Amino acid sequence: MSSPRIISFRIAPERVAELDSIARALDRDRSHLLNEAVASYLDQQRRFVAMVKEGLHASKNGKTIDDEDLDAMIGSWVKAKPLRKKERKARTRS
């Protein structure tokens, strides 16, 4: 691994205070937390770029999903909330 480089950027004072508070609570220094945050951000962006590339590749090959199938897929991921008393009454009246 190459030696660490020093960079600088502007950040709101409130965020620095919050960062320092978390660093104290975790018995870490600010630099450690910032390195973890950057590593996490880069991982997320790398996954996002890979998913976009995968989607573009699928689209170019005609592998798409129509609106109704997409709605059904998303609906299967979400548990339906039980209706509230007022909502149940309104449904039985209509």
C-alpha cells in the first residue's frame, strides 16, 4: 500500500463538531472516521456504477421490464400495512 496523502476540503463547523463527538465516543481520531466514511462512500459508488452498467447492458440486449411487471415486483417487496379502523369502514361503505 502506498503512503497516505494529505488532502483538505471545506466542511460546515457543525459537521466537524459532530464528527469529533463521534470520534470521542468511539475512541478514534477524526482521520480514522473520515477514512472509513470515504471507503464506505467509494464502495457504494462502485456498486452503483456496476448496477447502472448492468442495467444498460440488459437494456441494449432487450432485457427490459414493463411498468405492470415492475409495479408487481416492487409491490412484492413491501408488506401491506393493515388498514386503520376508519379506512376499513370507508372501504365497506363504498
